[in-house]
Amino acid sequence: MSHPTAAPPVIRLEGVRKSFRLPNGDAFEAVRRTTLEVHGGDVFGLVGQSGAGKSTLLRLVNLLERPDAGRVFVAGRELTALPRHELRAARQQIGMIFQQFNLVQNATVFDNVAFPLRIHGRHTRAEIGARVRECLALVGLSEKSDSHPAQLSGGQKQRVAIARALAPRPQVLLCDEPTSALDSETTRALLQQLREINRQIGVTIVIVTHELPVVQALCRNVAILEKGQVVEQFAVDGPVAERKTVLGQEIDALVRQRTRDAHERQPQQAAAPVQLRGVAHA
Ligand SMILES: Nc1ncnc2c1ncn2[C@@H]1O[C@H](COP(=O)(O)OP(=O)(O)OP(=O)(O)O)[C@@H](O)[C@H]1O
Ligand SMILES: [Mg+2]
């Protein structure tokens, strides 16, 4: 999909950095100085090994993690410049779903989806009811409105999470490994659902994954992360196929090559957090 060059990106991370304090007091740089743009309507993949900084980078977009340096723009506003109460309102532009769904267990499907609409107190009961029904229909779960999460399959739970994330009509949907807890059949169905949602309502999707089929099935653009930095970025062209595309094999080979290189360079450093010391400034 081509974008008019004049259109500003819906997400712009500008020179963002994020360090975490390790138990021994050292700082570990999870995201090194990074600039990244995602255009409106795109489906953008963040790919990389475990510990590469994918989740941290994603969480910088909605300021679940605040950058140590740099600026974050979403839907034309600089989130990093907003006072707390305005940030809360601006976050309505950003929905998020997680690997473990993060639903409220003792609430119905309806109430889970209604939750982000109720906390702002700006909508009437009727408006909330209409919007919840609309979002449940979008994910094909209209008949599960009165169920509780425990009564749903994994794929259904994630679809409730998608409905909840979309309820406030965000411009951006952030997805952190949304299919990792699902079997391959359910994964396929969920990816198709996300693609359909992107097509129908034009919401910009940013998805973190280490599963290459997810990239192939869903993404138009991909950034590969390594040790907190974007090392490759490219468009995924060509038809979506169940078998691997040539490009998919390239991505696959690229990631495997990079994984191998990383291990050869630092054979002692596996993904375990206790062993990460020293990677930061390598
Ligand atoms: N709150 C935290 N405190 C300390 N270190 C953290 C924290 N969050 C992340 N890290 C470290 O930052 C690095 C990047 O973490 P992140 O979760 O972004 O990686 P990831 O690419 O999402 O990995 P995975 O594929 O395993 O989810 C890791 O080394 C991790 O241990
Ligand atoms: Mg992660």
C-alpha cells in the first residue's frame, strides 16, 4: 500500500531510548536511540529474538514505558509533552492487546468491552450498549455478550480483547504477541480477523511477534530489532500465502542468520535476564 508522502505518520518515535535498572544497580539499555515511523492504515511488524526490545519499543508508543530520552507522537500529538490528564485522553487513540488477553475474569464479555468506555464517563448507557454490540459483532462474538471469560476459548478471549481495544475507536492498535498462546488453527483465524479489521475500519496495527508466519500473513511493513535497535526495515510485498513466500524465507534466513551471528559473537549470553549484564554497551 502506498502512502501519500505529504501525510504525516500516525506514529512517530523520535530518538527514543529506554533503560532498566538491574538488581546490581547497572542500567540495561532495552531500547537504544531509535527513530521509527508508522503510517496510517499500515500493519507494521516488530520482529526479533527474545530480549531484543520488541515489547519495550511497543510500550513506548502508548507510554506504558516512558522513554528516558526522545519524543513520541501519536495521531498528531506529542504524548511525551502531555500532562497526565491529557495523556489519559490521548491514549483513547491507542488500543492494546496482549499475549495473555488480560480480561477481567469476574466481568461479562459485555462489561469487559464496555470498560474503556465507562472509565471516561463521557458516554450514555445507550451509547455504550450500542458501541459494545457493534464491536462484538465486528469480532463475531455477538452471542457471547453475557458469557464470562472462563467460558470462552483462547481465540474467543483474544477477540473480546480486540473488541475492548477497539471500543474507544482508536487510530492505533498495538498487539504484543497476540497469538502466542493460541494453537496454529486459531492463530490463522485470529490473524485473518485482524487483517479484516484493518481493511474494514482502517485502524493502524503494530504487532510484535517472533513468529514469521504472523509477519507473512498480516504485515505490510516490518522492522527487525536486535539488541534494542532497528537493524532492518522493509515492506512485505506479494500475495499472502499459507506456504512461505520467497520473502518469508528471506526474513526467516535473516533472523536465523542474525541469531547465529549474535550467538557466535557472544556465546555466553543467552536470553536469561541474569546473563544480560554486559550486553547493553557491547
Ligand atoms: N521492567 C524491566 N526491568 C528490567 N529489565 C527489563 C524490564 N523490561 C524489559 N527488560 C529487559 O529489557 C530487554 C528487552 O525486553 P523486552 O521485553 O522488550 O524484549 P522482547 O523483545 O519483547 O522479548 P520477548 O520476545 O522475550 O518478549 C530484556 O533483556 C529484558 O530483560
Ligand atoms: Mg516481548
